[in-house]
Amino acid sequence: MNPSGKSQQTEMLLPDTIIKIIGLCCVAYLGWLALTPPIAGSDDASSFQRRVPVPCIMDNDGYLRGQIYGNIQTSLDWHGSGMRCDGMRRPDGQGIRIVFDEHLDEEQSGLLIVIGVADAVPGQVIEELPANITIINQTNGQFFSTQEQPRCWTTFDEQILLTGTTVETWRINGHIYCASALAELTGSGSVTLGEIEFSGLFKPGTN
């Protein structure tokens, strides 16, 4: 046998082994994120408790509309009973965080989008406040985020205090624009957002 040939075969197998190890580490890391306790000030999806899914229906149907380019390429046209929306305080008790889930049915994997606005105040129309955006592809576990960098801004065009609810609940209409791409947290990819329009809910007494 040729010892050098055996060595070359080993060297050829080594990259495949490394790729497998990296893949297992990524899966373990994403699992750790899902179990990690909330981090003060963080707006990533691991920092809020998922509640019972409810359709995004308020006094009017909620919605999320816009375009995503890059490693995720899709048109957003989510609305009403087909999607889930939620809203709560950010983990530090300040500002507003709004969550949109592509599907109401948790058995259907899709996109999860979290909008965190540290300086937002319930009931006040705001213009161009910095927004922390996290996008999760629940199908393959990709995370994309502004990572607390000044990349995106949001305007709340309207905040309506809803009546007939058991807890204080606001409907928030607004839009987002981003000046640069959102980097992938566990890889080298990125996504770019076209202007996003949304109508979601916010419950100040929750986080």
C-alpha cells in the first residue's frame, strides 16, 4: 500500500468531518438560544416567551407588507386570521416590541419578525426612531438582525387604544425603512428590507 495515498485520503475526508462538526455546533447553538433566559434590552426572538398563538385580528385586521431580498427573497403580504401578532414591553421594561409570525399554526414553519423600539411610548405618534429588527427563518434556523446597530428606523403613524379588551391593548400602525442589510448571526449571509408597512398589537402590561 502507498502510505502517501492513505494520507491524501485522510486529508480529503477531513474537510467533510469539519463541516459536519460545524453543522452540529450550529444546531446546538440555536437550541441554546431557544432556552436562554431573557437578556435585558435584547429584541431577538430568544428573549421573549412565546404565548398562545392568536390570529392578528383587532378592531381591524393586522398586517405586515413589504419585500425582503438577499438570503431570504420573499414578498410579505400577511394579514388577519392567517398570521399571528403580539406585542409587549422590551425585556428592560422600556419601549415597545412587536412580533409578527407568518403562520397562526405553530406546526407551519415560516418567518418570525421582531421589531423593537427602545424609545417608543404607548399612545404617542413617533417618527424615525431607531428600530432593532430580528428576522428568523423558522424553516432552517437562520437568524438575521440589526444587532443594535443604527440600520433601521420606524415611524408609528397611528396608535389606537382598543376598547372591550380584558387588558390594555393598542393597535399600532407604522412603517420601517433600513439603510443597510441585516447580517446573519450564525453565518455570512444577509437580508435587505424594502419599506415594510405593519399593523400590530401592543400590550403594555406584558413582556
